[in-house]
Amino acid sequence: MSFWSRQRYQRTLFLLLLSLASARGVTPTPKGCVVFQSEKGSSISCHPPAQVPRSLPADTFHLVVEFFNLTQLPPDILQGASKLQELHLSSNRLEGLAAEFLLPAPGLRVLDLTRNALAGLPPGLLRASAALETLVLKENRLEVLEASWLHGLKALEFLDLSGNRLRELPAGLLANLTRLRTLDLGGNRLEALPPGLLRGPLRLERLHLEGNRLRVLAKELLGPQPDLRLLFLNDNQLAEVEAGAFRGLRRLDMLDLSNNSLASVPEGLWAPLAQRGRDMQDGFDISRNPWVCDQKLNDLYRWLQATKDKMFSQDDTRCAGPEAAKGQTLLAVAGAQVDLLRLQGDGGGKKRHGPGPGVWDEGSLVHGHWNQCPVWLLFSLPLPRN
Amino acid sequence: MGDAEAGKKIFVQKCAQCHTVEKGGKHKTGPNLWGLFGRKSGQAPGFSYTDANKNKGIIWGEATLMEYLENPKKYIPGTKMVFAGLKKKSEREDLIQYLKQATS
């Protein structure tokens, strides 16, 4: 008996009869799940008050089971669903997963487990998931990660571990994820990162580390990923970015260092970004840091003057010191300071640091904000203008 | 009134992975969003939506986007969009302000 025709995109809402592929016989799935039929197969979407299906038609390619009070999935729920491509299980209360639960679905491309209560994954859960491209474990209860959980994920491009309780990461976590493009570790409790975290054949484009407790950006961290395009380090406790941390980042187009504890940065830090001859396309943000606006930031001032139209949160990027500069925007100080350095010329009192001539096109510098409150400069040299 | 500059940063951080905004921008995992405001859900030309999204039948505007972006999976059950949503009202306001400018 067939309840529905096989027309494209026909929507049905009633009891679903299983195909006879299952050795357990025909089992109707519960009332209330929405089923869409197409030439791709069955797309099944279950939300309360529907019941969670205990088994699926053999042609299921897309399954959504969300917003249930479910601490465990029915065992063998994926039995026979060999065509499954996407599995959306967000917003349940899953506390554990059976180690073999994904074995019937080796073609799975997307697994979304956002907002459950998982404290870990059983060993071998993902061992047959060589086709998995997207794995989302956002907002679970992960406190530790074992690198072995991710073994076999050779197609993985997108890994989201944000919103968990991770304090540290195992070495070699990403070692064999050759296709990984995006890694989201935001909103955890990471205080430090293993220095070799990004080593390996992966080709990372996007790295999210916002909302953690990092205190230092180590110089070797980013080196292995020269094609990194977007880097989010905002909302940490960064007091130090080591010299050379940005070396080799030829494609960086977004850098968010806002809301940290940076008072200063080492000389030459910005040089690799400045020397590329192109701006960061998506912008950068260094606001909400306690910047001490003295001559140690000369490199930064020059870079800001050259790239300020890509700068987010300009009004929130201010000096916390020294006393004379307190409360000024970095751009105002940068403008005045760069002008002063030009007027001093190369024979001026202080040796110029940073990239050599030809990189900073002085003709393109915009004059400082003289129409604003006078900016106190921090040397004993008199201001050239009042 | 949301801050479009802040919204742009939110877009880059949370949306640009899967969406473009400019006219003629490509579809990625999600549809290009040009022309979003005033359009019925599931109608960006050339994108393969789930039936859940196509059948939602609402018009995108500030109010519908405020609700949607808080919890996309709740608003459009069955969507394949893997995005948990923006809890903070101010972030949604900022993002919507940016989208208003960037998609029209």
C-alpha cells in the first residue's frame, strides 16, 4: 500500500511506511514527521509533538530530529539508511552516542550535534565517516578532546567545537585533517594552545579562537598555515603577541584582536602584513585594548595610517596611557605621530624601525587630526604646530 | 537602530563562510543574499533550498529576520542551515542593519 506518489517535492504529513529492506519487517514511523519526496529520496524532518522515528526508509538522504527531550537516540535508528547525507540532531539532550551508530551511513556529509549534552565521543564513532565534510559539536559539554576521535575524517572541511568547556587541546588534534578549512574553537576555556596545533597538511582558511582565556599569541602558532585568511582572537586575555607571529601570512584578510589586554606589541609585528602591498580585505579590529601610546607603537601608527579605512571600531580604539595620551583615539595619535616623524626626517632623533623605504608611501599619508583636541606627543621635542 | 559597521564584522565572523551579499555574488553553502529584503523565503534564484525553507512562505524584513536569526532551526524546522543563531538582540540588530545596506 502506498500513501504517496513519487512526484517531485510533494509534501506529505502522515504515517510513513518503511520499505521492506529492513530484516525487521515493515515498521511505520510515527505520525507527525514531515516527509518530502524527491528524486533524491526522502527528506524527513521530526520535531515535537511528532515522535522520534525508530527506523527510516532506505532512501532517506536528509534527516532532521531536533528539539526533543532525548538523552539517547533509539538504537539502530540509522539501520538501512545507507543513502543518508545529512543528519541534523541539534537541540536535543543527547548525553551519549552509540559507537556504531553511524556505521550504516558511510556517505554522511553533514553531522550537526549543536546544543546537546555530550561530554565525549565514543572511540571509533567516526571511523567510517570518510565522507564527512561538516562536523558540528557546538554547545555541548566537552571538557577534553581525544585526537583519536577525529581519526579517519579525511574529507572534513568544517569543524565546529565552539561553546564547550575545553581547557586545553591534545597535540596532533588536527594532524590528519588534510582538507580542513575552518576550525571554530570559540567560546571555550583555552588558556594556551599546543605550539604544533596547526602543523600538518591542513590548509586552514579560517580560525576562530575568540572568547577563550589565551594570554599569549605564540610566534610559531600560525607559521604552518600561510594561507590563513580570517583570524579571530577577540575576547581573550592576550597581553602579548610574540614578534613574528604574523610572519608569512600572505592571505590574511581579517584580524580581530579586540577586547584583549594588549598594551603594546613588538617591533616589526605588522611588517609582514604591511609589506604585502594590499590591505586586509575584510578589515581588522584592535579596539578595547589598554594601548600605551608611546613610540614603541610607531610601526602600528604607520600601518594604521595606511589602512585605516579597513579599521573597525575606530572610536573604541583608544589609548589607556601614558597619562598625556589617555583617552585619545589611536588614530589621532597615529596621525600626529606619523606627521612628526616625517617632519623629523630620517636624520631625526629616534632611529626609525619597521620596513625600509618604498614600502610606506609618505605621499599618501593623511595629516593628523589637528582640528581635534591637541595631541600630546611623548618626546621632549616641541610640537611643530599648535 | 543597529550599527551597520558592527553588523559587517558580525557578518564576516558568522555568515560569510556560507553567504555572499553583493549583486551577482556566488552561492556557497548558502544562497547569495542580494535582494533579500522584501523577498519571499526560499527564492534566491539558482539556489537549491530544502523544501522546509521553500515552504516557509514569509517575507524577509527586519521583524522576520530578528526572529529567524535568533534561532534559525526553530523558525524554519528542517532547514539545512547549520547556524545556532545570535542570542544577543543588539547583534541581530547590527547585522540586520548591515544586511539592509549590503543587499540592496
